Amino acid sequence: FSTSPACPASSASASPPSSVAAAAIAPSRPNRRGEASMAHTVPWHLLRTSAPLPAELVTHRLKSCDSVRRLLQLHEEHADGFNAYHASALWSRAGRLAFSEPSEREWALRNEGSAFGAVRVATAALSPQMSGRNVANASYGIWRALGC
């Protein structure tokens, strides 16, 4: 650890980090293997940045969404980085949520036109890049979510 004045973090005039930034820096308790995990320290929606997320993180967030509304919000936030796999994963998760939760299905059907418009356009634009499995998963998810 260096205390040279060239290091901005060591200067006496540096302001203390905000509570969100401090919470993001502090590791949580160790996992089963004894490793510190920061996965659940701060809710991920508080750590949004203007930089695009890596594709793997977008995929993880799609698969871990707990509501159709959150899926659509995630699409809106990261639409520029969506690929064929993301579109397939989004529809698959939306279908699973709507099929298993009556309140999610009711919301999806009530807001079908306005809420899913951007996702439909993005899916159609990505369709030439989709593999057969992507098309099948997206189609089945659309059917389960919207009953089309």
C-alpha cells in the first residue's frame, strides 16, 4: 500500500465513499468454500452504470428476474447489447413466470400491446441471427406468456 501523493485515494482531501459505494466494496460473509462473495451485497439495480454490461451478466440477470415487469425493464436498460440468445432467454423466462404465477400472466395479458412492443420488434430484428433452439425457446415462451 502506497501513501504517495500521486495516489488520489491516499490524499487527505478525498471524500468518503457513499453508502452504496461502500456497501459495494465491502465483501459479504464467506460462501461454503470460504470465499468472500459480493453477489448479494448490493441490489444489482442500484449499481447501474452507463457502460454496457458483459453478455454473461445480462444473461444471468434475465434468468434471475422474478417478474415480467422487471424483464421488460431489463430489456429497456440493455436493449443495445441484446443478442439472439438474450431475446430467447427473455421470452423463455417471461413464459415461465407467466405460466407459474397467475398474477404475472394476468399482468402480461393486460399489458401485452404496450409492454411487449419493443421486445417483439427486437426479437424480429434478431431473428435472422437466431439458431433453431433460440427460435423454439422464444416461440414457446411467447406462447406461454401471452397465449398467442
